[in-house]
Amino acid sequence: MSRFNIQKHFQAVQPLFALSKHIKAGTLEPALIELVLMRVSQINGCAYCLDMHSKDARAAGETEQRLYVLAGWREAPFYSERERAAFAWAEALTRPVPGNPVPDALYEEVRRQFNEKELVELTLLVTNVNTWNRINLAAHTVAGDYKPGMFG
């Protein structure tokens, strides 16, 4: 059971919705966006967000195989170098290591795949979904009733 209904407080989270919309209208590929949203939500254990992003990804044409194996992306052959760089960046920002949260080697790897504008968008994507994960975890938002595209 939910602790509080975040949808009743739409005005309070409107800036997060606006940021999400801005990122999705940017230069990152929609498929990449959905996979990064899924990966971060996996790390954080946010069932509501996993339900949402898996449904949105499937509705956008993502394969079940790539969604099912996403947690093991390092060993799977069906993710591009660009996707792998995005997943590594997302993991570093989601689980920072004290003293060296984003190693220079990772930054260099990501910069080979993303220009500066794209890297800013990717960083905003990761930090935004981390915020949504934490809100939904705090609220105990119940997974299962999300319909693809429900929030734009």
C-alpha cells in the first residue's frame, strides 16, 4: 500500500516532469533513454519505475531479450558500444564510489560515444530517474497499473 499518492501532488513534481519531457525531446535516441531508465531503476530496486519503463520500452519496440538481460549488459553481445558507455555512466552516477565517483577513464570512454550536449542530457536523464526512483520508493508507489505513455 502506498504511503502517499504522488499524483495528487502534481504541482510539486512538475519540474521533474518538465525535465523528463525536455530530455526526451533532446538528442538522445528514445531506445537508449528507455534502457538507461530501466538500468537505473534496476539498480535502485524501484518496482513502479521498472514496470513503467519496461512497458514504455516494449511499446517503443524494444525486445524482451534486451530488457531481460539488461542487468547483465557487460556479458551480453546485443548492446552497442554507445549503450554500454551509457550504462557504465548511469551506474557510476547511481552508485558513486567514495573518493573516485566518476573515474577519468570512464569519462573518456563516454566522451568517445557522446558529444558534450548528449553527455549533459545523459547525465540529466540519470539524475532525474534516480530522483523519481527515490520518490516512488519513499511513497511505496504500487507497481502494475501503469499504461505505456501515461505520463507523456
